[in-house]
Amino acid sequence: MRMIATRVCAGSHAPTWGPMGGYAFPRRRGNERKFLDHFVQDFSDNRPGRWIRQSRIGPATGDLAALASGFLMPLAFAPFGFYGLSIVGLALFFRVLMGAAPARAFWRGWLFGIAMFGVGVFWIHESFKFAAVALPLALLLTGALIGVLALYPALFGFFAALWSRRSPMGQGSPPSALADTAFTALLILPAGWVLQEWVRGWFSSGFPWLQIGYAHTDSPLAGLAPLFGVYGVGWVASVSAGVLLLAFQLIAQNESTIRKRLLQVLALLVLTGGLWGGSARIDPGIGISPVGAPIDVALIQGNIPQDRKWLFSQRQPTLDHYLSMTRQQTESDLVVWPETALPGFYHQFADFTARLRWDAYRDGPDILLGAPTLDGESGQYFNSVAAITGAGESFYHKRHLVPFGEYLPMAGILQGILDFLDIPMSDFSAGPPVQAPFRAAGQIIGASVCYEASFGSDVIASLPQATLLVNISNEAWFGDSLGPHQNLQMARMRARESGRYLLRATNTGITAIIDPQGRVTARAPQFQASVLTGTVTGMGGATPYARHGNRIVVSALLIVLVIGVFARSNYYRQARQGAMKCLLGIALFLLIQGLESGGNAFQRGGHGYGLPIQRMEDNEGLLTGLEVFA
């Protein structure tokens, strides 16, 4: 590590370089010392002959640290679940960005992204073998996706480095180096990080995998989900990473006594403990209450091999398989089959579905099943959920389609390339943006298909009307990889955000029943044909997140960054301290309001990854042109 020494001359008021590229100014004396000065101390000292030793991270060391922090991040997510590593990894990443040149910070951000996504979503390449894509090409395409995703942390690093570089100072005394570090570590970097995750979650259809909030599905911070959703959880986790960074800076600085440094670190720990402890005490049932009688449910995991799923010769055996498993559930009120359980268009199985309707009419269970549906007039086809009850049929058509899996974006540009590479693509149509929930088994069902459960805004679209959430999926595409575990974790966050039971029926796993607190109450083993049974209760009302979505958190993130820009454009210490005190005041006000409304707010005591598809074999010629990513 390269060490730089800067001499501070007695009585001099000229700025000197402080830690991590900031300016250091002589300390303020006497009564001018403010509250924040006791929390974040200057590194400068105007005693004669005093040398200030400052450490900087060398280029190679910083690059390796960026890679290491990226490798840590996937271990925080399912199936590993070491959520504390998300705090450590992000804190280390923040550290290597501060003080780096923008170009170097961009490079380090890209390295971080390559490591994080390279380990965390490499499972995507598993799907290509079902589309007969050669392994080298599959690895190349997966690598290209990882490289593109790594641009998000790279751009974050670039702007973080721009922020940490000081503009020329005007009149007056700017903040000390450590005050600037505190402002950046606790406010600017966490807000910027979560904002780029939000952009990644919707831009170009969105890719929300490995967003830091999901790592905390089982941590105390998950208590924030009903209030602010996964981005609110991620924001507090990112602030915790900033606290860790600042604590190490306080310990490392040598311009104050050990006692003072310990008190500063203790103050940070108390702040963090308050955030985590308060999050754990938030009532998971805020805004919701049970409605109606409990119902018995059965989730069918057919375990149909992906390479046989669409063979014409397997149609009747597949139907017999699902029908046999369903008719054993005589005591169930609702039976759920996975995505595209019917191996063809829904209308091709009219006799079969009529038999299911008759069973439901004779006091059998209502059935939800996945199937491709065809609009005979427009020629459009949809990835759908059909509700078969004694009263008839109703449908939900998937709205949020998988790019490169269910439809081809920029088809005019890319179609020729894909034809040359012989990679088939499907051409599903998106369902209407507004679709009413349907009724089954005495419940109002909010349905989603695979990829849609990865997006909170998609799931809450059916609320507050829906009393029960159902997600159907087919994850045979991804084999025994990290993918199904990560997808289950995201579904658990959806249940907690919405305050609803969520039934997740899949072809090969992981099939699960999730309660309104995001806990898995029952789970079927992967890669086994099985029926998962349980009892669930419909929930009415709406959590704050279900009512407001991501608007509150995204607005708050933007406000923080705007305040930061304002404070940076005014070079005076008072502006920076005023901004921090204002934000602390807002946080305290919100905390008091939450405590005053304690009966409500606090307790009293898809896959969807841009993938190729698999063609359906159809001896009848009825499925010409239909390729299914399901």
C-alpha cells in the first residue's frame, strides 16, 4: 500500500489532501465546534511539524479487492444465505471506489460485476442445452449477458469516483475529510447503489437478480418489506455497508485518541443496531387481516423432463400423469398445476378440460393450470393461467414477457443474427396491462407466471383485491443450479411485501407454500413427482408497499442525491452539516410517527433471463410457429 505524507504548517489555512482524495482543513476551535464535529473528526492538525500519514489503495490491490468483493456477494443469497456477506462485500466495494480516478473506478465496478454475476447467474447457460445450442456458443452468450450486467456497477463506480473528487473550493471552510467520507458513505453511496439496482430492475424489461435486498429475506431487515419493498430493505443494507466502511476509517485514523475513536465507532454501532432492531420489530401484518375461512390446497409438481415435455408422443402420458395426481386430492379445495402443464394450446384439450370442469362442478377441487392459449381472431398466443371451476373458465395472460425467451426485442435487427446462429426464438404476445383477478375456491386469485414473481410491481398489480397469490413456473430449464433457489427467495420477498400467502407450483421444483411473512411453510423435494399440500388463509387489505409500490423509496433516493448535489455545490461546512442534520431529523420524525402508531406499524411485545426456447413437436400441424419458453 502506497503511503503519502502531507505536512500541515502551523497557522496555515491552505487546504491539504485528506484521506481518499478529499481536502483537509484545520479544525474549528472553541464554541464553533458543532454536533457533527464530535461525530466525524478532521484528519488535519495545525500543530507545527505535524505529519499526517494517509493510506491509498494501489491499482492492483484495488482491482483484486473489487473482484473479491464481487465474489462474496452471491454467497449472501440463496441457497447459501450468508446475508452478512452482502454488507461486507458492498463495504469493500465502496472502499475501493473512493479516491480512485473515474476510469479506474469504472474498471473496478466492472470487475465487481463480472465476479458477482459470473458466479451468481452463470446458471443461465444450463438452459441452452435444451435449445440444441453448442456449449461454446452457450458460454459465449452467457458471458456476453454477464458482461452487460456488469456495466451497472461499473457506471455506479464511475459516478461514485466523480463524486469523491473535490471541485475547486470557494470562500469559507469546507467539511473535513472524514466528514466528507461520512456524508458519502452513509448517504450518497447507499442511495446511488440502490438507485442503480432499481434501474437494472426495469430497464430493458429488467433483471432484478442479486439485488442486495433479496439477500436479507431472512435477516431482521426483511421487516421493512411490507413498508418499502425490496428496495427499502436494500437501502438500509447499503447504509449498513457504509457504516462498516466508516467504522474502519475511524479505527484507522490516528489523529484522535483511542477513547474518542471507540466512542465514534460505538455511536455507529448503536445507529446500526437501531436500524436493524427497529426493522425486526415492524409488524408483518401491517394493513392486512385474514378474510374468509382457510382452504386446503394441493400443488402438483409433475417433474416432466424438459427434453420430453413437448413431444407429441408424450401428450397423453403427461395428461394422465397430472389427472391421476389431481384426483387423489379429494379433500383439497384448490389444486394448482405448473406453468404450461398442458403440452399444447389450451383449445386442443377441450375434452380433457371439460372433464376437469365436470369434476369441479361435482364438488371436486377448483384447478389452476398453465397452458399456451391462442386467440383465433388475431393469431396471437399467450403464456396463460387457466382457472377451471364449477362456474366455468377464466384466464390470466402473462404481461411481463422474457426478452429473447418469449419475444424478440429489436426483431428487425436481431432476427437475422439469430437465424444465422440457428437459435430459435418464440413470439408470445403480452397480455393486457390490466387484468381482473379471478375467483377460485372462494378466493380472489392474483396470478403470475414465472418471471413476473421477480418484480414487486407486477405482483402487487392485483392488490388489494386479491386475497391469495399464485405463481406457476417451469424451472426444468435450469437443472440443479442456483437459479431455482434464487427464484424461490424472490417469491418469498413478494409474499412479505404483499402480506399474502403465495402458492408456488413448478414442474421440477422448487414448489412451495409461503406465508405472509415470507416463510416457507411447506416445500416439495426437487426433481421428484410429488403433491404438496397445506392450508392457507386469504388476506384482505393492503400493506403500505402494496398501496404505493416503489414510489416512496425511489423518491427518497432521488431526494437524498439532490440534497447531496446541493451540498456539494455549496462549499461551506454548514451546507453539508445542514443536509445531514435535515436527513437525520426526517428519520427521527418518521421513527416517532411509527412509534406513536404502534398498534399498526410496530409490534407491542422466470425465470426470465433472455434465453433460447425449445420447439414444440406437433404431428397435427396445429402448433406451427409456436416455440415455448416454458
